[in-house]
Amino acid sequence: MKPTRDPFALFLGAHDAIRHALAQLEQLAAWPAETPYGDEQRASACDLLGVFEQVIVPHHREEEREFWPLVARADATAEQRESVLGLAQHLQAEHEELERLWTQATRSLHGIAAGQREAVDAQALRRLVEAYRQHAQLEDEVLVPLARCLLSPDAQDRLAIAVLLSRLPAAKWGMV
């Protein structure tokens, strides 16, 4: 039986939004040092400031709360279970590092939004972009295919429902 909704598309869709934000960050990091930021760059920085709280943190918590535990409980061999747990621990550490890097990057984004070149650390922006791309690639190329194999169609449906419920406005206030 095929799941009614592909839960992995929900996670991969969030990665698409994050990759779009990373492309914007990369453009800002590459902006010539001697050139002042224009209205477009300042607006982009303002948009990116919201991405962390509205996209990245909720996405990380969704993976940590819904995705990884369900995969870890899947009907799997001891070796597969150990691999999943090791991968989840690695990804959790990456989430913590990415959130730290994003916090550093917000200083630069505030500087760009204010048009202050001296407040921008282009290297910090590039570090965040590279680290996040590697993280998303690991999830896309290792974790998602592994989960597709290990989770039954029923478990995939439960994952999709849990994720969709967590995205309802009431869930944001702890009502779901």
C-alpha cells in the first residue's frame, strides 16, 4: 500500500525554501566590498532575518520531533537502527552548529539591512551557506532514502499527518 501523502516531500520542500535563502545569502556575501548596498540588498537582508525563526528553526524541530524518532523506531535490523541513531546524532549536532552560524550571520544581515558595510562578515555568511548545503545534502541523499526504505506506508502516513498537524496555526500555540 502506497502512503496517501509523501511525507518526504514535506521535508524536501523545506530544504527548497532554505536553499533559496542560501542563494540570497551567497549573493549578499559576494557583494563587492567597495559598493554600497542598494534597496534590493537591504530588502533581501530583511527577508532573510525572518527565515531563521519562520523556516529554519521550525524545520529543525520538526525533523527532531517527528522524523528522526519515527525512523529510529522503524522495523529495522540492529545495524540499520544503529546507523539511523548515529546519523540522527550527527544531524542534531549539525543543527546546533547551523543555528549558531545563523545567529552569527544575523549580525551581518542587520548591518546589510541598515546599509552598514563595516558590520558585514562575508566569511561568516559563506560558512553558513556551505555548512547548510552539506547538511541538506546529507539529509536528502542519505536520511530520506534510508527512511523511505525503513518506514512502512502506514508509518509514512503517520509522519505526514504529524508534520501537517504541526504546521497548523493552532500547533504553534501548543493546541495540537
